Amino acid sequence: DVKVTQSSRYLVKRTGEKVFLECVQDMDHENMFWYRQDPGLGLRLIYFSYDVKMKEKGDIPEGYSVSREKKERFSLILESASTNQTSMYLCASSLSGRQWTDTQYFGPGTRLTVL
Amino acid sequence: AQSVTQLDSQVPVFEEAPVELRCNYSSSVSVYLFWYVQYPNQGLQLLLKYLSGSTLVESINGFEAEFNKSQTSFHLRKPSVHISDTAEYFCAVSIIQGAQKLVFGQGTRLTINP
């Protein structure tokens, strides 16, 4: 079974803090994704990566950056957290770069609250 | 641009009743279609997907979805729901162009009442 783990289930940070969300997958997947999930808005793609050190902006990248130094690990960084970044953050992975049929496997999510 | 619309944000039904969760999409290029499910306090998991062939696809737990190209819809149905089906359901499209990306709908919260 594919396993996607996220470093924290719940996180509380203060405005202006730098925040790191970590995601690890154990199935040698090429693609990794970061989404945020908000009520009534569904999931929106923040960033994705289809190879080590490669990254592409998703639909809402503003205020976020990412890092992928190793194939299994994909980090989401909030350089200066703001209250409008309070949300549920979901990490996902899928097998190969341009296979549009691949299933995405999701982690359990990190609920981030910015005070 | 591509978009996915789930017409109902919440659907309450009684146990053993039938249910339909509606999904419509808009895309200028071909797409593959997915339904994901999120049980309480869990991440999303794949329920079923349409790639090609028969327009009716089924999941292992009794859900089915039918791809209708002319109406650009991919509605999800189950003839008889159980309490354990309580979850949020997300429709998504994978655009057959460029890198693999999913575009999700807003989600439908299915609540089963005994």
C-alpha cells in the first residue's frame, strides 16, 4: 500500500512566522502535490513537482514556496504566515510524470491555524 | 480554463435510500474523470475513475458513475446507501495536456440519517 505521511495533523502558528509542512511518500512516486482544502472551495493546487528539484506553480502559489531535495520528500513553506493561510493542507503523490490516468494518493492532512 | 462544478454542497438521505451526487465539468481539451471520497478525519482516496471504454464505471462498494460527453457530466450514484457512506465526495478531472494535474470540484457532503 502507498503511504503518504505528513509531519503534523494540527499546527498553530503566529502571524509572520515561517512555517514548514513536510510530506513523505514511500512508493518511489515521481509526482508530488500540495493542495489546500477550504469549505465550499474544494481542493486547490498550490504547487507540484514531477522530479527532484523541479517545481511548478499550481493555481494559488502566492505566499507559498516548495522544496524537493529528495524524491520521497516534498516540503511546503509559508515564508511569513498570514491569517488567510489558515486552512487544511493536503499532500499527494502519483506514480509517473505525464500519466494523466494515475491515481493520486493523499496524506491525512495538516490543519494549520494562523493566529 | 477547466472547471468542475458539483451542484450540491450537502445531500442528506435516509439509510437504504438511493442517492445521486451531481458533477459537471468544462474543458476545451480531453479529460479523464475521477471521484474521490474523504471519510471523517481522513485524507482523500480514489473511489472510481473513467478513462475510456464503457461509460459506466463501478466501485467496489456499490457506487457507480456514468460519463456523459454530450452533457459534460459524471454523476455518482448508489442505489442503497449505508451509514458508512457518510463522507465528503469530490469530483475531479485530469487534463490530457502537459503535466498531470487534477482540477477538483467544491465537494458534496453526504449525510446518511438512520
